[in-house]
Amino acid sequence: MRAATIAATLPSHQPNLIARGFWWLVPASLTFSLQALAAPYTPEIDNQVLERVPARASDPAAREMQALRQAWRAQPNDLTAAMRLAWRYQAEVAATGDPRYMGYLQATLQNWWALPEPPPEVRVLRAVVLQFDHRFDEALVDLKAVLDRHPTHVQALAWQLAIQMVRADYRAAGDSCERLQPLVSLLVAAACRAQVDAITGRADKAAASLRGALQQQTGGDPGERLWSLTRLAEIEIHRGHPAAAQVAFDQALALGIEDVYLQAAHADFLLDQGRAAEVLVRLKGRARADVLLLRLVLAAKVTGDTLSAQATRELQARFDAARLRGDTSHRKEESRHALVLRGDVPLALKLASENWAQQREPADARTLLEAALAARDRKAAQSVLQWLSDSGFSSVTLQDLAARVKALP
């Protein structure tokens, strides 16, 4: 789910929910913490903090979650109660990156899950879980079934767009975006068009139109603004305008909405800007999500922070546990880990190649280009070079890497 992203939808059950990018995807089958399968970790000192848990008694979000759970448990066959809780679980995944909530989501809908023709609301959420497990073809079948009967179903269109972008099907994504425009706010419509334009050779137009929409619609839904500002920051990064990207990131972070995608994208930006110390500060206490733990480890390595050895072991244990479960959704993150932290170039290239075969976003391209460059293997990156040529995507970083790969003997 970096890799970078996708679509926005505002379900009627959960008005502040946003369907975002998929670079942080973890399989739905992984319904409990990966640490449960990892090698046990023994603290070095008695007062070492292992994890920070929010105070539940005074946490409005926790109270809301509890109320939704109680309503569903009281009437487990009530589809409305189940849907409200399921969308709340999905929002929690987006906020924290914790894969357990996908398992909770599926359990909430168990009475309808295996039906050949479930209600459309259930079918959309089933597609969400399937794409979380990188089962994109199956997810698209469910979404198409919903859209065949309900052509203006916003959630189905948004998730269809998201998968199409991840798979580099830009013509289909553009069509989905056109269908979404009359159904969403002007800001979301502009951001939708901008993400397609930016990756198909029209980044300048995308940045200008999205910035204009943000300035025009200043009082919109905070979730929509966060999604749009994150898209703008990414576009500016690819255009080679770090100052403009920083402004967009600052505005998105100032909204105060917990969002793993935003946190990881900003951390990557800071690492590229040589500001690793800031990553350590910003991601402190957020290592529950594997993608954020990876950024913490990368920042610790750069700064020489004592966190590095401990966190590297924990991250490797999580990857090992995922592999035991047959989980292949973290190949991009594991490739970066193998290349930068372990120096295992062959493994990094293998993982990056396998990841690229499954999903094709700019961050996936970068991972493969960097691994191919380290391996001095131009042929391994040929599909990325072709993607850059076919799509027209313009990125200062990717163009530099591509040029260096092309120069390999």
C-alpha cells in the first residue's frame, strides 16, 4: 500500500475514513501480531520501554471503538452495526498499520463473508481485505460485481482506482477517476486527477491544479486535506522541489491525524534530505508498524543511534515470522533491509524483482533500481526502465537512478 498513492472515499458509515495507498500492506491472514511468531526479545534493563499503549479510559477513539463493538455483539446479524465496526477497524489499520484489525474486520463480517453474492457493502470490504493480502485479481472481481449493479458506488470506485494505480493500469485508473469526479468533493476530484496526471508525464499540471484546489477549498474535511496534501508532497518530491514538498508535509502533519502512510512518506523524505535525526524523534514509539520500524532502523544506522542493533534484530525477526506464515507482502521493505542494513545484494535484488512483478508504484521502481545498481545488473531493471518510458513518469530521483543503471556495462 511507498509507496505512493491512491484514492479517497468517504463511507457513509465512517465519514472521516480515507482509502489510501498500499505500500504498507500486510496480509489479512496475519490477524495477530507478527511478534507472536518472532524470537522472544529480552529487555536489557528492567525499565526499558517495550511499547507505548494509549490510555484507553480517556481515549475518545477507544470509547467509540468499544461502543461499536458492544452494538455489534448485541446484534451480530445486524448488517448496519457490523459495517460500522468493520469500517472503524479499517480506519485503524490506516492510522496505525496494525494488521490485526484486518482480522477483526473479517471476523465482524463472518456471517456474510463466504456468501457467493454478499451484500455490496460486504463485498467492498471483502475486496479491501483481499487487496491487503495482495490478491488484486480477486479484489477487482468483487469490486466489478458491485459496480456492475451500482455504477456510482463511491467506495467500490475508489478501491478499484487504488488497485489500478498500484498495478500501473493508468488508462483504467483515469476512467475510474472520471467516474468518481461527480460523486466526491472538488478537492478529492482534483487530487484524483493529479495522481494520474503526475505519473503519466504531467506532473507540473498535477501540482498546479492540486495546489489550486487546496487553496480554493480550505475548510473541507480534514481527512480529504490530509490525503490531498500527501499526494501534493509526493508530486513535489518527484519534481525535485523539496521546499514545496516540506510545506505540504507540514500542512498535512499539522492536521493531527494519525496516518501511517503519511508518517512513512515523510520519514523517507527526511532520510533523503539527510535529516535522519528528525526521523528518530518523529517515529519514537511508533514501531508497531513494520514500515515505520524500518525507517527507524535506517535512521538509527545513519546517526549511529543505540537503537540500531536492537531494532534491526526485531525487524529481521518480523520478516522471518512473516516468511514462516507464507507472507510475501513485505518484499519491498525487506529488500531495503537486505540492501542497506545487511549488505545482502543478491537477496535485495531477488526481493525487489518479486515485489515489482506484483505492484508497480514509484517506490517499488526505486527499490528495484537501487538493488540492480548495487548488483551491477542492468537486465534486472529492464522492466522498470520500460515502465518509465511507457508511462512518461518524471522523477528526479528515478531518472538519476535509471541513468546510472543504463550506464552499467
